[in-house]
Amino acid sequence: MVNEVIFDIETKKIFDDIKGDNPADLGISIVSIYKRKLDDNYEELEGKIESFFEADFAKMWALFSNVDRIIGFNSLHFDVPAMAPLAPYDFKKLKHFDIMDHVKNSLGFRLSLNAIATETLGHTKIDNGLNAVYYWQEHSKESLAKLKKYCEMDVIVTKEVYDYGLKNKQLKYKDKWNTPRVIEVDFSYPKVEVESQMGLF
């Protein structure tokens, strides 16, 4: 049995609003987290999604503890450095699994979550990150509800892409000539070989 977290964040600003390129300077408006348990065949036994606005961040950090894998998309280059300064522990040292890094290692270049989800799942994200910033800045009850829904749907799409890769060992996309392509991936957990040392004594 394995315990996993799939997560995504939205920010208060875009890079045009700040100096430099440090995601931590963008500010975090919301974090959505899907925590679950899988059996040995990677079938989900139970799972729950929760979202946290800034006032509730203190309640969320425990969800990242004692899990086998923390899954995101472009998380090592964006979400993790944005969250690290706020965490009550060394967030960067947790067991992060960045889908985009695996795709880049396989292809030699990056793809967006939209590009992969569209071809792999047949559907994609419901909105875009720029609108998520506008929703936060508007800060009405309705706009914050849209922000929460958008972030949670990003998590669900990330989860579905990850699950497809985990079970099928491939993801799909279209290249720049609009030709369908397949990316071979291996999201499985390493097998731990336990060898008896008795014969050495």
C-alpha cells in the first residue's frame, strides 16, 4: 500500500508583476491537495481533495507528511520553491515527483499539462492560470469559488494524467506538426530487493 498526495497551487501575481523569476515572490492564493491510498496494484482505495486559502495554510502542512510520493506538474520548478519559504519544515526534501520532469527526461523538451491531457485523457483544464490571478484579485465570494474550483480541477487532471502513466507506462501528445505521439514513461515505484545475508556467515 502506498500513500500519495497530488497537489497544485495558484498565485496572487504573475511574473510580469515582480522583479526576477523566483516563484516565492508571486505569493500563494490557494493550495489544493488530493491525498489518497493505493493498493499494490495502484488501485485507489480512498482519496479526498481539500483546498486551503492563506488563512488555513497551517492546517495543510501535515497532509504532506508521511507519504510515499508528492505529485505535481512542473512542481519542482514552480510549486515547491513557491511553498518552501512558508513551510514549517524543509519542504524541498520531501518525496516530490514532478510529471513534467519525467516527460522532459524522456523527450528532451517540456510539454504543458494541457498538451498531454488533451491527447491522453481527451479533456483538459477548465481555465488558465492568468484568470486564477484575476479571481484572487477580485476577491469576491463568487471569484474565490471559481479559483477553488479551478485549482481543484487542475489537481484532478494532474491525477488522471499521472494514473494513466502509472498504469499504461505511456502518455500521449501531438508534436509541432500535429502528429499524435506517445511518450514512454515509468511512474512505478522501485522494487525493493531484500536479500538474505545468512549465506555470508
